[in-house]
Amino acid sequence: MVFKKKTTKKAPAPGYKKPFVIAEIGCNHMGDIETAKKMIQVAHAFCEADAVKFQKRTNKELLTPEEYNTPHPNPHNSYGPTYGAHREFLEFTKDQHAQLKKFCESLGIEYSTSVWDMTSAKEIAALKPRMIKIPSACNLKFDMLEYLAKHYKGEIHLSFGMTTQAEEKKIVNLFKKHGRAKDVVLYSCTSGYPVPFEDVALLEITRLKKTFGPIVKEIGFSGHHNGISVDIAAYTLGAPIIERHFTLNRTWKGTDHAASLEPDGMRRLVRDLKATHAALTHKREEILDIEKVQRKKLKRF
């Protein structure tokens, strides 16, 4: 039997964009800008992440006086005698964020920050990063969302942890009203540290794509689970933007380290997502070149 080569090449499977991985440093820098820069370097050079993300808070604006002055609930992880003092210790100034953005640009990795209050939103928007993140905790601060919709021209990324479906629609409608929905990336997210697998709820990605996919720019996935296998499934379900917490040492002092990926975990996540993207295609021809030698040797008729 003579096999006739089929020359028509099939296109890649539709819907699978190149993965984009965000290493969320958050406050895992422990308040030290040199540690933050080292984390950026490792995320870029060793892990090959596409972006890093920090957090920006104006603590006396964000917290009530009672919250600010209360003792930290976990003294072992606290950097101050009160929760407010702890948060202030971990906070970088606007000028320090400008330094970090410039440092990211010098390396070729993208800078981003989650903003938790109006002052922080204004300060980070003034730096003009390509994207700003709204954390799940703050996605109902509609005054802040409206400010960004009106005054910030970049992408607005927003997580849907701890959010009802009615609230989701209200959030998206705000951006639609201002003509900004196509600049919005929504993240499927379960807020917990860490999240057990049965609560990750990956099929929320499918629901968000069906409900909001035609309206917004993209659907992403923000994970707080253990390991990296779930992220591959999230990508396969159609979330090309993957965000994971990142640390250099999971035993460091602080509340987020234990739910973060260390450098080798982040490196393997990026590697496996790239491999999955490469594999999610149709065959270019009925019998691939790699198969032809095996077909000649093994095929029985």
C-alpha cells in the first residue's frame, strides 16, 4: 500500500492563545525593595514569567481605625504590633513603585500592581503601566472602578473572588457604560489561602467565557491552590492569562508565602503552559513526519 502525502495543513485548534503568566509578588518582598528587585530578576530570568505584580494600599484610607489599630491576628507573621503597622511596613511608596516599573522595563518583564483604594489607584495610574489589577476584595469599590474607567487608558484586570453573579454583572455594566469593557480582563478566582481543589471551581471559567467572553477582552485565572496541574486545566478551558502568587522561600515570614510558588514551581508552570500551548493543535497532515519512520517499521496491513 502506498501512502499519499496530504499537503493541506490544518490550523491550530481555535481559542488557544499563547499563555501569559503573572508572578504575583504582592507583599512577599517583606517590605524590602532590594528583595523585590531580586524577585523580579528571578521571575524573569529563571522562571520566564511574562509579568510581575505588586500591591498598593493607602492603609489609613482602606482600613477603619479599629482595623488599623487591632493586633495582627497572627503575630508570628506580623511586621508590627498592630495590623496597620504591619501593613505600613510592607508598603512601597509611589516613587518606589516607579523604580520597580523602571527596573522591570530594563529587564523586559512587565510591571503591574493591584490597587486597593482610590489614592493608590490614582498613584499607580499616573505611572501609566499597561495594566492595573483590581483585587477581589475591592471589586465593589465602584468609585474606584469608575475613576479608572474614566482616567486610566490601559487594561483593567479584575478578579471575581467573593463575588455574586449579580455583582459581576453590575461590575461589567459599569465598564460597558464607559465604553471600556474591551479593555477589561476578568479572572475566575476563589479567595482562600490555600484553596482546596474541590473549591477551585474551574468550570467557572467556562461560565465566565459564556456570560462575558463576547463583552470583555479576556477571561483569566487567578489561583491560590497547591501545585500547578490545575493551572494547565484552567488554560485548556480557555483562560490564557494565569496569575499565581510567587515567593523565593515559602517559609519566609508573612501570610502569603505558604500559598505561593517558589522559583522552581513557577518555572515549571511556565514550561508546562508553553508545552500545552504547543500541543493544542490538530495534526498538520494525516501522518506526521515523526510517525512515518514508525509506520514503515511497525504498521501491519
